[in-house]
Amino acid sequence: MAPDPLLTPFQLKHIALKNRIMSTAHEPAYSEGGMPKERYRLYHREKARGGMALTMTAGSAVVSADSPQAFGNLHAYDDAIVPWLKVLVEDCHEHDCKVMIQLTHLGRRTGWNKAHWLPVLSASPVREAAHRTFPKEAEDWDIERIVADYATAAQRMQAAGLDGIELEAYGHLMDSFWSPATNRRSDIWGGCLDNRLRFTWMVLDAVRDAVGPELIVGLRLVADEATEHGLGREEGVEIARRLAASGKVDFLNVIRGHIDTDAALTRVIPIQGMASAPHLDFAGEVKDATGLAMFHAARIPDVATARHAIAGGKLDMVGMTRAHIADPYITTKVVAGQEAYIRPCVGATYCLDRIYEGGGALCIHNAATGREAEMPHLIPRAEVSRRVVVVGAGPAGLEAARVAGERGHRVVVLEAAARPGGQVGLITLHPRRREMVGIVDWRLAEIDRLGVELRCNVLADVDDVRALAPDFVVIATGGLPQQPEAAVGLARSSWDVISGEIVPQGRVIVYEDGTGHAGLMAAEMAARGGAEVELVTPERTLAPDVGGMNHEPYMRAFHELGVRVTINTRLAGARRAENGIAVRLQSDFAPGWSEERQVAMLVADHGTTANDALYHTLKPMSRNLGAVDYAALIGAGEVFPTRYPGGAFMLYRIGDAVAARNIHAGIYDALRFGIRY
């Protein structure tokens, strides 16, 4: 058999990369005070254990104090970073995984009111929409000091033992000089391409003088901003050619597009419902034009696409960055011929949305990522095999069954519906979110592999549970949609619309205070069905639990379909009217203001209420009476205290059966409880 293209080695200058799989630079926002401490280190170590050839840290590490972190960026300008990085590098090198870091000056892609409150700068004073920044125009003395900062930052990375560095040039300071959209200068830094590249050459020369010829140096660069007034394809490819011809860089990492708005960012880093690997062919064209080693990542979520990228000669190293957040052991599974066991990236982009909203990266359905100090990716066997009954086969229940199966327990899952999946079954009715089915399908395959018994069409009662003589009972029965108190009996739920049970017509208000996807989905689907939709929310921002990248396709649809959005407005009451429902709205800010709207239908997304009747029935029969020791759960010790020694089993509930939360919360519950017995 021919060797797997993904597993062939690649020689990058003096660096031998054992295969073609990498994780490109990104900032998981795990840093502490700008330092890559334990959480950061363990995250990268786990991917190294998983078999990849190269992990890139930071996205990006900032070289200057006037480039304050925007989303947990590392401080490459601080000598204190060297020992932290050194330990990280040593950990990864133990697994023959090379380590590089991305360096940058963020330019206008940050805020002035952070860190030292220094002015944000760019090639020209052109506002960046994403960070609402009005930068100052970089002066000669700014350029001189920043060039020197790049050089000293590179020296720190070399001292830490990193195998290479990558300079960031898309949406940041360096490429702000390249692009006509951000460079309006008429001095030696603007105008012709030679002038616009002047800063880049100064940085590269200073870096090479500082670290010598041995350290790998590359650029992650935009070669086409794909916007009318930005850097065009012809000039972008010419820049790539010049960089390759200079001999100053060892590889290129190409992206296409611009990132100064949420909408533009999702075209550079596509989410679910968008095309897979949309810029792969373009990266291959740049590779052909330059002859330089080519890295690339942009929604390459699966092994088949990655293999095609290498086999087709489009890339030398393929970045599967979000895919490794979902499963850091991709390469190990490929080597073992177990591709079917890879936990899929479903494109939810919960990871990046959390980063851009100020949180740390978390995978929507791998609760161990980012928690490597406490949560295992590879579930250890338990010392004693127990009988476990899981009631409910949504994401949380299936994860509980998977973890229990991996622990070696004997597991039965009881599911009331004809098919497992819970609320994911609703989500996937939206065409753009069909990939979410991977959360369920992967777990079904896993529990089948582990010998877990799944019984559907069982509306479990006490007798069903007790007949199985369990040692542990896990209640994962989820939640049911609840109505806001002001409209009980008068509103239809978001689930009714998403499921297709109703197709609203005429004028419709969708009242959204669940703060997540469901209200937005219902509004979009109602509008697509022909309704005139107004989405009303009491929040000051729309669906605040939906991050900017997932916000984009909803807003595109809302604008195309004419959905009106009203914020800061609360549902105060509703009554039946001659032609539908009279909805009364009020303001938290102006207590005397109210307004009544006549609509054909009121749809509400008010979260869910726990479907917990079985839990409360079983509770007095359990040894722990349903109690959980939270201090032990987040620390150490016995999680399930014995409160009734005569009880037949330990009992706990997870996910929405506790309270309305989200998929990740339910899966995290299942994992952290499941590894404790």
C-alpha cells in the first residue's frame, strides 16, 4: 500500500517534521498575566502526545508594550516568558513535536484602554470596526522601536528553545502597511509596493541579525484581502513572491480575506454551514507561485480533506486547528487506522466565540480541552466495575454513557424518544447547523464500541430503573421549553417553530431572553416561512451567549429576510385579541413607557425548565439522596456523600435536567462526574 500522505515526513530547513499534521497559531486565552503557565503548557503537551508534528503557540504573542493583549495574548516583550516557554517546549519535544510561536504587533486590532493605556497605532489612522479602535499614524520613532522589539522578542523565543517563529501579517500592524485600505500615507512608508514593504524588510532584517540563519522564520500573511479597496490578489501574490525570493523566510502560511469585522472574520475562518476548506486551492496557487514551503489552515476539519491537501501538493503542512481542539489525538488515531474514532469538529466555533468574547477556548463537545490538569482526554479504567443506568440520550446522557463505558462499567441507557439526540435533534433541523449531528453520531459509535446498551422508546419510570439493579443512576432527561410568566398559555415556544410543528404567518413577535441560539433560529425560520418577524429582547445586546462568529449568519439572514430587532425591551404581558395576540412591551429604563403590539402570534424563547420528575421520585431511594459535594467535585474527595445508608444506588443529574445551560455544560457535567467512580 502507498504510504499515507499525512504521515510522510517533511524537512523544513534543518527541522525534521515527522508528519504533515500541525496546529496553527491561535490564542486559546489560557495565559496568566501574559505568561504560558500550566494550563497553556498542558494544552499544547496533550496535542504533542496526540502525535502531531508541529504545534504553534500564541495567536499572537505581542512584541511591544503598546500592543496590549486583545484576547489573552502572550507577552513576548517580557523576559519572564522565557522559562515558561522553555518548559512547554521541553514537554512537546519529549513527544517529537516541534514548537513554534507567532509574533506580532497587533496594531489597530486591540484597544487603547488596556494595560498601560498607550495609544494604538497603525500605518494610517483608519478605524478598525471589530475593536472600535481609532489608531494614530505610526511615526518614524514608533517604527524604529517596534522593529527593535521584534528582534529582541525573537531572541527570547530562541533562548526558550523554540524551533521557529512566525510573523503575523493579516489584520495587524505589518500588513496595515501593505494594504491600500489601511495605508493612506504619502511618505516613504506609503504609495508604491516597495514603500509599503519597507517596514516588513526592516523587521525581517532585524530578526535575522538577532537570531542568525538557523532559527526557522516564516510569515502568516494575507495574500488577498478579498475586498474592493484592500490588498488585491495580484499584489498579494507578488508580496509572497518577493518574500520567497528574499531568502529571509523559510515558509509561508497563507490566508485570504480580512478580519476587521465579524462578517469578514467568518469568511476567513468559516463556521458550520459554510464551505469546507474554502481557501485551500488559493494557498496551493501561492505555493506554486513562490516555491516556498506552504502551511495553511481554514476549516480543514477532517482527515480526508487534510490528506487531499497534502496529496494534491497544495500544502506542505496542513493545519487542523479547531479539529485538534475537538480531538488532540487525531494523528495517533490515523496511525492506528482508527480514523472512525476521531471526535469530529462540528464547526460550532464555540471555541473561538468564547475567545473573542473574553473567555478561554472550549470545545462544544470535548470538555477536557483546556482542562487537562483535571480532566482526561483518555478515560482511565475504574478499579471496580459497576452497574450504571443513564436516563436520557441527549448529548449529556450519551457522554455519561461513553465515560462510564470507558471506565469499564456495565451501562444501560434508557431513552424516551424513538431516536437519541435530545435537543441536538432540533438544532439539526436548521440547515446551517446540520453538522451538530456529529456530537450525537460520534457518541453513538463510541457507546456501541464499548458495549453500552441503548434502549429507545422507553419512558423510564422507577420500576424500569430499579429492575436494572444499578449502583449509579444518572438523570440526563434534559429540559422542556418554558414560557415567560407574562405570557403563560399565550406564547408558542421556539421549539415549536424550529421543529416545524407550526409555521407562523403574518406579523410575529419572537421574544428572546434565553440568550442563546434557539430564539435566533426560531426568528430566522419563521421569516423564511413567510412571517413578518420582529425579534424583541430585554438584553442590551442580541443573544449575548451567541458569539460574534455565530452571530454573523443570523444577521445576514435577518437583513436578507427583513427581520426587525428591538433590544432593551421587555415583555410585560399578553392577551388574546380579535385577530391574534396583543403583546404589551415595556422598558426597564423608562418605567412609565409601554407599548402594545397586535400580532398574529407570539413566540418565546425563555430557556428550559428541568425535566426532573423522575429524579425527584428516585431521590429518597438513593444513598446520597441526590446530594453532591461541590467542594469535592471541584477539588478532591468523595463526590457522592452517603446520607441514607439503606439506599439502593447513588443518584445524580446532569445538563439541562439540573438547569437550563448549554451542550458544553451538560457534557462537562457528564465527564467530571463520570471519572469519579
